Amino acid sequence: MDWNTQLVIALRLVLAFAAGGVVGYERTYQQKPAGSRTHALVCLASALFMIVSIYGFTTFEGQKDPARLAAQVVTGMGFIGAGTIWREGSWVRGLTTATTLWVTSALGLAIGAGLYLPAGVAVALVYIGLQFYTLKKVLTGRDEWFDTMHAFERLEIGTLKMGLERIFATPIKFSSFNKLDHYILNFEYSSGQPDPFSLTLSIKEHTLTIVLLYIPEHLRGKGYARSVIEAVTNWAKEHNLKQINLTSKSSVRNLWVKSGFQPVGDNMYTLKL
């Protein structure tokens, strides 16, 4: 292989590494598990596979199929992408990161094949897609995320806290924090108890998800769980939330059904408000 060809190949690898880093930068900024380093390496590996597929077997006789090795990259990335997807209650997270890893592998294949312009356009389009909400804000002049979080700031969390304190007849403390796409509240006993109470709620747009509901063992079977659900439901209605999702053990299925929840899957229930 002549030096000019090797220099072109080296340039393709550098471009692939850079393209993957650009796509991964947005994921790093959003504090996702797969960031610039992962995306850069995926894109570099895909480009190298493509280069090997094109140039690595030129000395062999017989029929050659450069697309065969590239096809295996697509299959392999399916497994890597699936590893970045997980479920939190009734939510599925990691889909965007899995998609960016998949498209990054495609960028690597394109650059490895020497399709510089299509790859460059694809990088630009991917970045535009990842910045969709920012672009929408610029074009419309509205920041929907800010509006949503401003609405959350008006949640009367103290009302729910007092309701739980009436149920358990003991002080309750809560903590809250904002993530990029949802608002999380956590309630528990304010003093140490041998068998603690814990309730974690996540709010995303107009949906309230009960991530964890733990009733102390000595209070089970005495109506406390139903009282907690009623308090949360009433509080959600007062704040114009539209739906409650929860995940629970199958052993208490009848409790949720009697409370108005509809089964939507294995141990998953939903209530329209």
C-alpha cells in the first residue's frame, strides 16, 4: 500500500475520532454515562472496521464483499446500545444515548469509506437533533423547560408533607432535586426508626411516578398504604397532574385496583386523573 493511501486512511481515522467526540460532547454535557470518549472510540472503531473491510483483503484472491464486515458493526452496535437503556419504574431511559452511539457507528463507517461530505452533514444534523429544545426556544422565544420547572416551584410540597405526618403521626422530612427532565421528591421519617418509611415521587411534565413506596412492616395491613396513595392522589389532582404511574409487587395488586389504578403490565399500574 503506497504512502498516499496510508495518509488518507490516517486522516479518515482522525476525522472519525473527531466526529465521534463532537456527538459525544453533548452527551457529556447532559451528564450521560456514554460521553465524548465513548462516542469517539465507537466512531474510530467503526471507521477502522470499514477501512479494513475495504483495504485489508486486497491481496486475497476470490470474491470480496466489503459490506460484510460493516454489517457486523451494525449488529454489534445493537448490543452496545441496548446496554445503555434501562427502566426506572414505568420510564425507559437511555434511548437517546443508544441512538447517538448507533449513529456514531454509522458515521465511522461513512468516514472509513471516504464519504466525507455525507458524514459531515450527518454530524451537523445529529447535533441539531440533540439541540432540538434549544433551537425551539430560539425560534419560538419560549423556554418550555423553564416554564415546566417554574410550575414545579409552585408545588405545595408542605401540604403533602403534613398529610403524611397526619397519617403516620410522626414528623416527616423531605428532600428534592431537579434532573434534566424530571423533578424528584423523597419523603421519609425525620428521626431514626428501626423500620423506616420511604416514599419517592418523580414528576415529569404532567405525570407523577411513584418510584418507591415502602410501608414499615409493623404498619402493613392496617390501611396505611391506601391512606398514603389517597394523600398523594389528592395532592396530584390539586396541582393539575394528569396521570399517576406506579410499580409494585403483585401481592398487593388488589389494593391498587381498589384504589382505581389500572394494570398496564407486569406489576405496573396507572391512574388517569
